[in-house]
Amino acid sequence: MASILIVEPSSDLRDLFELVVAGLGHEAVYDIDVRPEEIDLLLVETGVVLGLDTARRLRAVRPDLPIVVASIFDRSIFDGLRAVVELLPSAYLVKPFHLDELEHAIATALEGG
């Protein structure tokens, strides 16, 4: 079982992401002040300051931490933004997406793919 930090501004989407994470047999975590070594993956909306700042902070401490971005913004918008590119996310999903895409992105990221 992996611990997955979810940083998503929409409470409805947070709840949905938690169901997906639990369905995969993992634990959802919401405390952005969690110690970096206590999480196995970050699922984040980088289109909000809190998400991007959290991802950057964790990446600085844990360069190997898998990051799955689930954003309202198309990746092409962020490709020019150095901060998002430097995160080297394992996956970048554009909302809305199918839940099986999220499941696959999480599974692949946790496997190191």
C-alpha cells in the first residue's frame, strides 16, 4: 500500500481521487506539511499556487518522488513554464479525463514508469 498525497482545490475531485486511490489499495493523504519521506506519490493540480508550490517543495527534497499532475490546463500551456517542466511529472492528465487514465497513471508512476 502506497501513501498518496492529493493536492486538489475542488472538494468533489478530492473525494473522487480518494475513491480511486482507495480502490487501488492505497491511502490518500491531504496534509501538505507531511514529511516527504512519508509519501510515495504526489497527485497534484499545478494550476493553483498551493499545488505548484507543494510539488516544487517536495521535488526539491525528493527528486525521485513520482508526481502525477491532474490539471484543468492543457500541458501545452505549461510547457513554457519552467517550474512545471522541472517537476518532471510521471504523468500529466488534462481534466476531464477517464478514471482508468488516472488509475493507469498512478500504477505506472508507482512502478517507476
